[in-house]
Amino acid sequence: MFRSTARRLAAARATVRLPDALSKQLVGAEGGVEEIMSVKGPVFSTSVVAGTMAAKKAANFIPLHLPQGGLEKCDFEIVLNDPKTEVIITCNTSMGSGASDTEAMTGATAAALTVYDMCKSVSKEGLLIKQVELLSGDSASATPNAEEPKSKGAGSSGSQQQSGSQTRLAASRPRESPEDSMRTRTASATQKPSQKDTDTKVRDKLGELIEQIQKEEAAARRGTK
């Protein structure tokens, strides 16, 4: 069997609703990216660090999660909706092999929790983690480490070729004429005795044994007299 080392991509999104008091604390930054400056520091930047750390350690606190490979990529995109009342956090992950959807969900969740933790001192009223959802978890950029069948069609055509070769092999055998077939059946019938002949031979053999035993008993009686 051939094993494919396909890079598995995943994306998850978490949405945090902001109260009005936090919306007023948004400050501009380079490149037009807005940030919330709390008493603990920059909220969005810290949430990216926390989400990355959580995604890398997802298997440590999810007991039955067994990652197939190491996390190769973990990046975040944090945007505000138009009324600036919600923070939309998107976590993109990829692994060398195996699915990375759990890591993406973990990263997005940890980033949202960090936003909540750093903003709750300002106001808890209206501060809400609305939802965490998986956006995609498909494999991409397949890099096989050995030659693999090109497609399922190739496999089916191979089986068709094999069956075709067997058909050609059967067709290449000379077809038996009716006379030869009759002679073959006659020869097999003469070689294998029928059940009736076998029963007759058994009865004859038993008759001979009974007759011999009777003769021996008669001779024994005459000898005793």
C-alpha cells in the first residue's frame, strides 16, 4: 500500500460580541488595523499569541485527540464587522499529515477566550462569545511519497484489462468438437464404475464369504462327530 503525506488545511471562526464601552476603546494602528488597548495590553495581538499556543498544544488537554503530524502553520485574521460591535477571529492551520480541524477550532476558541478575559474588566455586560464554527477542513497540496494509482478509473481499467486478458486466454483454447466431447464422456463413464455395479460386486463378495463360513462350520461339525 502507498501512503500519501497530504497537507491538511483547516479554518475555524469564532465571533465575540463587544459591549458599547469596548467599542469606544478601539484605536487605529498601522495599516488600518484597529486594536483594543486594555489595562492588560493590546487585546487582539495577545489573543493571536494565545490562540497559536493553544493550537500547538491541542492534544494536551483534549484527551482522545491524537494528531497525525506536527502543526506546520497557524495564522489568524481578526476583523471587526461594519457596526464594530463584533470581533470575527479566523484561525487557519495546516499539518504535514492528518487533519488539523481540531487545532483550528482550538486556536479560534482560545483567541476568543483571550479577548473575553482581557475585556471583562471594562464591561461584562454584552460581552459574549457567540459561536465557534469550522469553516473548512479539506486536504490540499497532496505530495505522495511513492507512486500511487493515478485515479480510481485507472484501477478499474486495470481490472478490465485483467479480465480481458483472461477472456482472451479462454478464447485461445481450442473448442472441443461434439465427437470429442462424446468420447470424453464415454471414457469417463467406463473408467468410473456406476453405483449399481459396485453394489453387485459387494453382494457377490458377501455371498462368497457367507458360503465359505457355512462350509467351515459344516466341516467343523463333521469333525466333532
